[in-house]
Amino acid sequence: MRKTDPFVAVLIVISAIGFIVILSLPRGDGGGASGSPPREPERDTSSSPTRPRPPTGRLALPTDPASALRELQQADDPAPAATELRARGLASKDFLRALIAKMDDTAADRVLRDRLALILGSIADPEVEQALRLALARGGKPDRIATLLLALGMGKTLEDPFGEDRDAPYVISHASGLKVFVFQAIADDLLVDEIGGHLSHESDAVRRAAHRALQGTLLFEADRRELADEPAMRGVRTQFLERLRGEPVEGLRAAFAQSLAEWASRSGHSKEKQETLGRLVESALEGEATTVRLRTAAGLSNSDLGEPLRRRLNEAVRQGSFDTRTWAMGVLSAQVPRMSAPELDAYRGALLDGLKDPEAKVREHAMRSMARVPGSEPLVVQAMSDEAWNVRVAAAQALKGTASRESRQALERLRDHDSDERVRKAAAETLGR
């Protein structure tokens, strides 16, 4: 005998109770004798949870359970159906348990199960979390594991987590068709370990999902100082640092590096922060780390690196590949306000070497960095005679806001006599006419 689907069984009971209640309601004044329809009784909404409404212009989800699941499964845009099912789950514990049962049903359609997992992941409920953790422990194909990891890391406080026009840094376009906001602080160290255990999974997709599920916990530590000693949050930083060495995919290694750099830029001074910054700088200076350099530049620039790390970067300005040297220039230029007088002299000397480099692009980057070093205006004026037009443009732009007579005269000469139109235009714009 075929077993009744638990989702359908629950909804049949709810429908039957509703039907009985409707039959027992009193009719309005005049009843059927007057020919007027019965008046709908007023609803007590004082304790009802707030439920997101379907977007304007869309039909509400069908009340029939089979139709509801078909709508979720077959819709090209499953967001309205997902929002409605989430609201029903928030309003009814039995309905929520039915969603969990369907999500666990291995005979159900894969896309439907993934969409249900993400719907459940947006709900803050102990039973839901336990169900997702148990499903994760059972394992499965990489795509399924990745979906469960993302569900566990989803934000739980959005009123409409599947709404349109979401384009935040932590929004992921899932293969199931839903856009999900994956950013949550997880204070349960056991759950962090369960997710973190997948950071070394053989599947790139699983490792990426585990990173995304945990990055909110890492950044939450930096934002909430009173929770900095939570073991779960310390554990994420340690796990991400380990992936800087062990992650074989450069793009994913860069994702771990970017999260750590952002954490460092938000955190106060500590031994852990300096250790993290040191590891990030060394990772970025490795030969095959172009993406790591690109994605750590902002976080490192906004952090106080300290004199030893700035000295290490100053060495990189003088030697290495074009990519490494120009990256180091960019990071150090942002550190100028924090440099002592001897550090400024050393950095200026490294940039002077860059201005003598045979490669014009190196000279251009050195010029743009030199513009941020106090007292370097005479050196910028000298670079206006460089043979490369792009270096002369950079020199002209570097003097924006200057008040010295010598600099303005040099700019006027470029504006009136330079052989390259682009240089003349840059000089004119800097002069303001």
C-alpha cells in the first residue's frame, strides 16, 4: 500500500479543521432570508506573526499542497513561491515540519529539495537547524552538500530573503534559481567545526560553500568586540589561515585571503591580527598569487601593518615581477600617514628607483605613488620630462592642488608645448583651465 506523503497529510488535517470551523461560524444579520451573503468574521491578528506579502502583480501561491510544491518546483522564478512557503512555515510549526520532511525525502525532485533546504535555511528555528545538520552529516553528492552548507550559513533575519534586486557582496545566485543571502554569525563551536570540516573537501564547490557559510562568523568577531573570545569565531580565523597554505585553487585561496584581510581591517590591534597580516603579506608576495594580491589590497591598505611589514613591502617595491611591485606600491601608498620620517625616506628612495625602471608602466605606478608622499613635489616635476606620455600624464595629475610657483610653471609648459595631446589635456585639467 502506498505511503501517504507527510506534507500532504499535514495539509489535509489543516484543511479539514478549517472547513469545520467555517461551517460552525454564525451567519451575518438577515442570514439567508435577506439574500445577502454572510459577513466574514473579524480576525484576531494580535498574536499573528508578520508575514511577507507576495510581490505586487503576482498571484498568491495555491492553497492545495500538491499545487504549492509544483509551483515551487516548476517556476522559472521560484522566489515568490519560496517567500510564501517560508511565511507559512513561520506561521505553523506543523507546516514547518512538513517542509523538513519533504526536504529529507530522497525520492523527491532534486531541485525541489534544494529550494526547500534554502527556504529552511532562512528560518531561525532549532528544529530546522538540527534537520539541516543531520542532512549534512548524511552527506551525498557535492552539489547537495554545498547547498546544505549555504543553507546553514544564510542570514535568518531578512523579512523577504528571496526578494528581487539583491546584489550585495554576500548574495549568491544558487543553481536552483534562488538568490540567497549567506551571512550569519555562528556562535555554536560544534556547528563551526561541522562546517569547517568541509573546507578540505575534495570538491571545489563544497570548499567554496563552506567558506561562504563561515565568513560571516569571522567578520562578526571583528564587528562585535565583546564576542572576540568566542571559540567558534577564533576557530574560523585559524581554519581560514590554514587554507591559505592548503587551498590548491587560486581563486578560492584568494577568497579566504580577502575574508581575512577584511577581518584585519575591522579588528583592533592584537597579536592575532599581526599574525594574520603577516601571513597575508607573505601569501600575496608568492609568485603565482595575482588574484590574492588583487583581493587583499583593500583590506591590507586599510590596516595598520606596522613597520616590519611595511619594510617587507618596501623591499618588494624594488624587486620582483611588475604585478608584485605595483601591488606593493599601492598598499604602501595607503600606509603613508602611518609612516615615520625614516620610513618615508626609505619608501621615497624605492619609488625613485621605480622612476628609473626601463618599463614605462612601472615608472607610471611609481609616479602615482610618489604623489602621495609628502615633500616629493620636486621629484614629480622632474618626471615631467619622461619620454613616455603616460608617465608625464601621471606627473601632471599628481600635482593637482599644488600651490608652488615652480610646479604651476612646469604644468603650463606641458599644457602649451607638450607633443602629446593627452599630456596637454591632463596639464590643463590640473591647472583648472
